[in-house]
Amino acid sequence: MAEKITYLAKLGELTLKGSNLKEFENRLVENARLYLETVDASVRLCAGRLYIEGPESSCAAIEFTLSHLIGITGWARAIVSEKNIESIRKAVFQEAMAAKNSGAKTFKVDTRRADKSFPMNSYEISCEAAADVFDANLLQVDVHKPDALIRVELRERCFVYCDRNKGCRGLPVGTGGKGLLLLSGGIDSPVAGYRMMRRGMKVECVYFHAYPYTSAEAQKKVEDLAQIIGMYGVDTHINIIPFTEVQMRIRERSPEAFSTLLLRMCMMKAASLLAQRINALCLISGESLGQVASQTIQNMAVTESAGSFPLLRPLVGLDKEEIVETAKAIGTYETSILPFEDCCVLFSPKHPVLRASVEEATRLYDNLEVDELIQAAFDRREIKRFSARDFVEETFSLQKENYEK
């Protein structure tokens, strides 16, 4: 029988919940199991810790899961030690050796003794567990800012691990309702979707395609972005709505300065139809106040007026540098900067209106007589699904076969 490897993850802010804590914990466990449904791994939660166990052949899939599972603050591969001080010392020395090989020069042992029947207190355990590392001069002790913080947790078993991996903090996806993300090929909207996932929201996507003015490569780029953020949200759907006829109508009947703003109003109309169909509770956009002409406070009020659902803007107070930093961290940045432009960019006027009024924009929108075109575009939408479970199965099954050989 293959030896089981244990991973331990610390829960995030969901531990601050009150009487509904169990709901959040159950959702976190269920999400982890969905990622690993096709993998030989077990998931359980106990006393504020998430444990995932599996054979060595499943480790890559488990680590991918923990890197994308929203609701944990950190995770580590743990050594499961016998509950005696000799075994704990050996496990701490093993972790210290790994830390040294990773470049650490200082360390500290921190003990949490949940099992009060153990004959030593936490401070005594930490001192004794560090003895072999100190005596061998492997690492120097630094109790304030150690390079390696080696943790010992005495529970039903003893777990020894070093905090090496940050988790995706937030609330488990699925605890905050469902939202519909207006996904473009830019940097901002994928980050907006990710940030709402971290607030527990299940996110579906809509993309407006204007073939032949936007290319097949532009659509593929957006699908790739949907897949990347879908890995954090367990799964997602992207609805691709053909918007060429709508954009042609805007071009024919509206002042050029208003074309982008009217296009966004049309998108809000179509997105509202979709939100109603999929039982979403809100729309989500990647707008940031003042970033471009359509994102002045007046123009954002115009955009929002065209929708029939609340419009959330999780990036509204962030600058571009902050948004780019998150995009790089979640893996969307390199795809977002590929040189395939979406319909908003291609049809942008040279001198857009900066401070439109809702009344004027609504009058211009009514003049378009575009509602039937929007409904027709909505009815012709294409739907694609991206599942973290399927990705894990496809990506790691070959690795497992190679390992077993």
C-alpha cells in the first residue's frame, strides 16, 4: 500500500463566522473535493485545519488544488510524527534541513498543543524540538523574524510543517451568491472576477464578440482568461454573444463621441438578460474610476443606468499598478497583454464624451431602436464551460501514469 502524504491548510476569515460557520466549512470541503474528484485523495476538516491526504502520485494535483482553493490563508506538506518528543525532534530536523536547502539561515519552532494530555507544555516542546537543529549548527535561532518558521501541532496526531505557501484568502466560492462578469480581453476584468470569487461569489462570464472586426484569436484569448479564473472558482461558464449588428447600428445612428458609452449600455442590457436567465444576483465589471474616458463617475452612472441588476466594481478604487500586480499573481497577465483587441478598443472614438448625462445618453440609446438586435444576439449566444475538476484530470493523469511506471 502506497504511503499517504499529508497536506495541512489553515482556514481564513471564515473562522470568524458565528452560527453559520458550518455552512462555510462545508462549502470549503466540498470545493476541495470537487477539484480532486478524479484523484486518489481524501479531504477532511478538523478544528480549523483542512487536511488532504493522498499517495505521492496525487501530490501534484493536491498542490494545484491548494494553490487555487479560495478560503485558506496558507498550506504546507506536513510530516506526520508519532506523539513523542524523539519523533518530533527528528521531524523538526527534517524540516530544518529542507529549509536550509531552500536558502534559510535562521529558524524558530512554534508549537500548538491542542492535546493537553501531552506531558510537556508548548514552550517546552518548542525548546526540545529545536535542540538537534541548534546542536548541529544547521540554522541559527531567530525568534523575531526567522527565515523558516517550523510549526508543531499536537492534535489527534502530531503534524510538523514549515509555512512555505500562501493561500487564496477570502470566503469559499459559493457562499456569496452568483454574479455575472463582463469579461473582456484586458487586464482588469479577470482581476475583478477573481476578487469577487474571494468574497465567496460564484462567477459566470459574458463576452461580446464582433466578428469579423474582432478575430477568432481575440475570442480564444478571452476563453483562456475564463479558464484561468475558473480554476479559482471551481468552474465557470462563458457566454459568447455576437454583437456585430449591435455595433453597426451604433455606428450608423449615434454621434461618434458617444459610441463607446452607448455600446456599454447595450452590453448592460444584454448582460441583464443573461443574469436573469442564470439566476445571477449582480453584474461585475473591471471598471476603475478615472482610468479611461468611459470610467468617469458621470459615465459610469450612465452605464449602470442601462442595467436591471446591481453593478459591482471591485477595482473601482485601485490604480493600474495594483491591478497588474494581482493579474500577475493569478496568472492572467500574460494572456491579457496578447495583441488581440476586443470590440470596445476597435470601435473607440478619437474624442469620447467625458461627462455624459443619463438623460442625454438614454435619449440617444432610444434613438438606436436596438432592443430587438440585442435580444437576437442574446438568443444566438454560445456557451462554454471550464471545470477545475476536468483540468485536474487532464493535466495530472499523465503525470500519475508516468509516476506509477
